[in-house]
Amino acid sequence: MEKKVKVQVRDLTKKFGDLLVLNHMDFDVEEGDLLCVVGPTGCGKTTFLNSLTKIYDITEGQILLDGREVDPKVNNMAYIFQGNSTMPWLTVEKNVSFGLDIKKVPSARKKELVDKYLDIVGLTEYRNYYPNQLSSSMLQRVGIARAFATEPELLLMDEPYGQLDIELRFKLEDELVKLWQMTKTTVIFITHNIEEAVYLGNKIMVLTNKPTTVKTTLTNSMPRPRDVTSKEFVELRNKVTDLIKWW
């Protein structure tokens, strides 16, 4: 069955003064995709994500979510930033429930969602801890639980595991895949790590250097969990590397 298009981006252009960063970008994201976005260093990947969320006003073009102009005040979107975004004055439980409090979710439903996602990311016993009592891995798990607890229709992730070591990164990537498969949430995941993109994405979108546009989008149908040593994995990783290298 053909998938529904969740996000439509048409002629997306962003300038900062005379500097053209995003150059007439066109692409679709299907419902339930885990789309990884890669490109040369400094090509404007974060600018691209901030334009999707309307943190930045776009210069030209249109961004549609379910066929309507995207509006963070109306659409249920979640954003996981680079690094730790927990609030140090709140416990783990209160951090996870923060978005639900803003949305005024009823207490019983809020407790159900918080309990569910704390359990999934393995933080139930740490619910009354504060961020300064947690490891880097745990802090990122809090951010993941907080995002998924709001049951977003679109989840945006900006290099969330970039500062973690390889072992922790793989653990959190596996947790993300598990949550994505369970919730069917549409995810756009920005990364500079090509191996991470191939490990996570069912689609991989490659951007050019500035002024940035979409070079190509690849489908990644490898079975999960993915074997990073397999011939198929290495070949796709090398293909993406070459696409970025020869921008």
C-alpha cells in the first residue's frame, strides 16, 4: 500500500542577508519514515531543521505538514537538540512530563505516558533524580522519553548523539529504532555521522554544500538490527560517503 506523504517541502530557500544557505530545496517525507539527513560539514543542516520548525522564517518556499502550512502552535511536533536539553531544576519525571504539562494533558493520561516512556528508556528507578545525578547517556534518554511522551506527529532530531562514545551511541540508536517501530512516528534525524545514518534511516537524504539543495534520497531496506560489518552495510556507507565527497 502506498504511504501517505507527511511532509512536503517546496522551493525552500533561506538567506541570512546576502548569504544564501538553503537553495530551492524540494522533497517529501512519507508518514512513518525515519529519514536521516547528511551532508558536508557546514552545509546548513541545522538551518534546514530550524526552518522546518519555523524557528527561522524562511525566505521563499512552502513547508506543508499533512497538506497544510506547518505551524508549531498547531502541529504536534517535538525537537531533540544537540547535547543535553534537560532542565536542571526538574526531576527526571518532571522533565519527561514537561511537554504534557504545557499541553494540559489530564493527570491520569500524563502519568500513563510518563510511566510508559520512563520504562521503555530504562529510567523508572531514576524518576526522582535530578539531571546533575545522571550520566550523559541517561540525560539523552530523558530527552528521548520527553519527546516521545508527547506522541508527536513529527519528531525532529539534530545530531542528538554526536557527543557520545560509540558504545553509548549504538545503545541509544537501538532505543530510538525500537520507539520508532512501536509508535510509527515520522522522524527527521540530522547527523554528520554517515555510519549512523545508514544504521538508523529507512531513507537517507544527501545534501550538497552551500548553497544547499537536495542531491539525492536513497532508500535503505536493510533488515534490522543492522550489521555494520555486512557487505551491504559497508557498500551503502561508501556510496553515501562518495555522494558527500563529490558534492
